[in-house]
Amino acid sequence: MSTPKPTSEPEPQPSASSEPPPPFDPTQPSVPISYPIKTLQELESRSYFESFHYPFNKASVPILDSSSPNRRRLLVCHDMAGGYLDDKWIQGGTIPNAYAIWHWHLIDVFVYFSHNLITLPPPCWTNTAHRHGVKVLGTFITEWDEGRAVCDVLLSTKESAQMYAERLAELAVDLGFDGWLINMEVNLDPGQISNLKEFVDHLSLRMHSSLPGSLVIWYDSVTIDGNLSWQDQLNKYNKPFFDICDGIFVNYTWKEDYPRLSAAVAGDRKYDVYMGIDVFGRNTYGGGQWNTNVALDVLRKNDISAAIFAPGWVYETKQPPDFETAQNSWWGLVERSWGVLRNYSGALPFYTNFDQGRGYHLSVDGDNVSDATWCNISCQGFQPLLELADPTNSIKVLVDLKEASYSGGGNITFKGSLEEQTYFERKVLQGEFHLSELPIHYIYSVKSDANSSLGLKLVFTSNSNQMMSMLLTSRAVNHISSKFSKVIMTSEHKGVSPGWVINEGAIAMNGYTLTEIHAVCYRSDSSLSEGNDGTVASPSDYFALLGHITLKTSDYKPDFPVSSSWLVDGKYIKWTSDSQGSKTLNIKISWTLKDGKSFLFPKYNLYLVKLSKQAGGNPGTTSEHEKEYLGVAQVNCFYVSDLKVPSGTSSLKFIIQVCSVDGTVQELDESPYYQLEAEGP
């Protein structure tokens, strides 16, 4: 398995100095990053756990369902320009158009790949994949002469093979990802094969006992005879490895008949055979690129699993007209060929803000807290199902990162034209939410202009497969009400930010399953001269934003601990001063509940309030409205680096705003905080 040559260099993190940075020392405080393990010695010594960066690298989102479905599956292997690019900055980068994946509804397994010995997935990928029910694997690879030397140590004894397998299992479990892709791209002595099998077998057993539902997948490379000989199919030369792990990733240069032959060899495990497809098209069946669907069609016909290698081709090769459009078009090809086989099944509360994990601004409850460009895949909300645009549709539906956001940096934007007495609808979410006798409380935010109205259609299925569709609307819609089983009027109130309107209400649907949510664009019966953001538009123009959707049982309330129940600490405090009297601060802030309970919160927003000295030298007070947004943490710590502190500042108050799974946030004056006196005069 080889990586295409990068077409563009990764964006460097901005530096205050043009001097070359000192060698990376993972034990010293610095902006938290994800990085690979490059030697067996590092693995054996467990030195990774002594790293300053280790606690930041733990994924925080558990996967809801760890079972593997009994059907063909889609594995996606992320191999892009060597890996660890914008995604390595755990607290987020600054590139608004950074690479991301948002077609998670098509994917079953995600592999983070690089050519380092041990590739640890950055936690952002694990967090967002788990949020969508997708498993994440790291990679263990040996290649070239260096890889052969690694194998001589790794496979020297049965005990060494077991020990290194245990170290890999420990890393996966501790960092929160779901297993390993094993790629031994070296020639081996036949005498080493028994210990190689021991390594794979012991890793599989240790992963399964430590983490039910975990996966160890073998790459089609070295054979049972010790020869590095890619078989391009499952056969007698690689099946002994397949038999002791959870699947095989077949090399991507297979011929048309190989999927059928591989399925026959696998028998009742044919779905554990993942036939490789290289999107760059290097000798891959069908040519990859915009013909990736040709290979997928063959695999679907043979009812066997697929492994797509390097889908970042779309981004790396700058496919026109722009990344967002090209990405949606390419994954649209995949969807039309492969089909949507996964159905999200989750418990309430359900919340999404349609964030793609990148953007040009950030909002909290409709309040724009930052206009800085950013990227952080951990922040992805549950992604909507936005099918490829039909050019005949009068309304365009997209996630427009430059439009306003209610929460995070995303939205669903609806713009175009809509005539009176008509409506337009688009499915945005699909899943299975089994409802109890408690009513569902729904909340959604809308920002629209002129007489553009936006509602939601909820589709329910009964135990006897009867379907009901309910339109949630804040305006009278007599002209389209017959299109729905029932129309429910929402309670409408203004958000804290101009333009945003919050719609909410409750429905009792005991025994039903909520299966789909559609957005419905329409004109209200009443003729309105201006929209809720005060703009006036021509009669047919339509524009609306959907900011978020929350669904929860009517008795659900976020349980925010009071501020005094947290223990907040500051460490690695470092001040530097310049000749003008300004100071710069680095500090790691950590927080934990005093009673020792585990964390049930998906993220924390970090703010800073600078308190200044009054005349006479007494500390002044600063309004909370003068807060400065610092970033977001998915774990219980955050590193503040190169913070400029003006002269005259008496102290700094770092506020940790706790966020609940239903999208609500704790009031800032009730949130835990850490206060630090400014050093010096």
C-alpha cells in the first residue's frame, strides 16, 4: 500500500519567529498535537503515556453500537499527504477550508493511515466518527529495510510478539479508538511466520477482551510463506491471517473475477473481506477517481465489502469547481452505486447544529462569539443527508459556512425561489428513534427573510408499519396542510441574537418510531412585508437558515453541576514580558468534579475575562459581556498559549462553560472558572 505524492504541502502553524523550531519534545508543554509512534522502543517503553499531549489525545465520544452489521460494509482509509495535517491540532487549526469528511452515513469503518510505524488516529476523527456510529482504526505498518529490522525484533520470540500486541491494544483502548489495520509490507523468513500469526492472534484476542466490537484487520501483503506478494484476493496464501482476525483489506489491483472468488473462499465471512479501491486510480479496477463507482458496482453485485483508499484525492488534486461541491459530487457517486446501508439508531436526546468542523465564525446560542477562521473535526455535528442538487429544483440546499450559524459554524441554507401556494421539502435526517409514553420535546432555530417560512416534517412509523407525517410550523399553512397527516403549531420566540427565531413544542407518539426529518420550505398564508431579520424581498425569492434541531423526552433537563462542585487547576504557568510592558502567558487549565464522578459532557467552551486595575491599584471588575472566546475542549483540559496580556491587567478569569448533549450550555455566571493574578507590576 503506497501513498500518492502530496500535491500540496500542509499549512504550517503560524509562528512568531522565523527561526527553525527546536526538535519536538513530547514531554514539554506546547500547543497540543496528535503524532505517531515511530519506533518499537517508544511502544515498548510506554513513553507515550508520559507525553504532555497524551491527555489531550483521548477521544471523548463513545460509539453507540459496537456490533458489526451482517451485510456488505464500506471501509474508508484516510491517507492524505502523509497524515497529521490540519487535523493534528487537537484544539483546532485556523484553516476554514481544511479537509473533512461529512458523508458518514455511507461509512462503517474509518482507518487513519500514514507511513509511520504506528499511526494513532487524531481524536477529532474518532470523536466525529463515533458520533455517527462509525468505528475507527489506527495503523501498524512495517515497510522497506527499516520495517524488516522492526520485524526482526517484533517477531524474535513468541513473548515479544505478545508483548507488542498488548502495547497496541492498550493504546487503542486508552485513547478510545476501535482497533488496528495491520500492514506487514516486508519479506519475512518462513521461520518468523509462526510468531507473526501469534502477534495477529494475540492482538485480536486482547482487543476483543478489552473492547467488545473492536476490529483487527489484516492487509493483503506478506503471505504465509513469508513473501511480500500482494494477492489481490483472499486465497490460501493469506487466509491463515484472515482466520485469526476480523477481516482482510485486499490490495487494490484486483481483477473483475476476484471479488467472486474471494467471497467463495471466505464462505460465511464474506462481509469481512474488504476489496481495495485506490481513488488515485493506480492500477485499480475501474480507474478510481470519478470512476470509483465502477469498482463499487462490481463489489455490490458480488455482495462483498469495499475498502476505499485515499478519498482525500478530491481535496489533494483540487477537483473543480471547489472542494465542497466536488466532495458532495464524488460521495454522491459512491452513494448511488453502493446505497445507504446504515441507519442511525440512537437514544434521545438527539441534537445537531450541522457543523462541518470548519468555518469562518463560531456561534453559541445564536450569539456570534468569534469571527476567526477555524477547523476542528471534533466539533462536527451530526451531518445532514444532503443529496446531490437536482438542477430542476427551484431551491438550493447546502451547508453554507459563510452564512450565519445558531451554534458552531454550520447551518442548512435554503435559497432560491418559491411561488405562492407551493412548498418544497428535503429530507435532512434519517434514523430510528423508538418513542415511549413520554412526549417528545422538539426545538429548532430558523433565520429567514421576507415571507420565507421554514418548518419540519417528522415521519413516524408504527409497529404495524403505518406511516404518519407531521408538519411543525409557526405559521398558518392551510394551502398545504392536506399534504401531511397532521399540522402542529409551534411556540415561537426570538433568540438572543437578532434574526434567529426558536420554534418548540411537544408531541406524544407512544409506540411509534421516528424515522425521518424533512425541512419544509413554504409561504405562510398571511402576507408578510418583512421577515424575521427585517429584510424585504421580492415575492418569489426564498431564503432561510436552519440553525439546529433538538429532540428530547419532555422530562429531560441538563444536569449542570454548580460551579463550586468543580476543582479547577492551572499548571505549566509561564509568563514572558516585552519592553512595552505587555506580557504573554502559557497555561494548562484542568477541571474535574470534586466527587470524582466521570464526565458526561460532550464539550466545554473556554472564555477569558481580563480584569483591569482601577486608579489606586485596586482590581477592577469587568462585565461578562467583554468575554473573549478562547476555544473548545472535548476533554477536561485546555492549553492556552501565547496569550497577550496588556499592561494594567490585574487578573485573568478563565471560564469553562459546560455543554450538554442536548445542545444547551451552562450560564457563564454559573460556570466553573480559574482566576490567575497577573504577574509583576
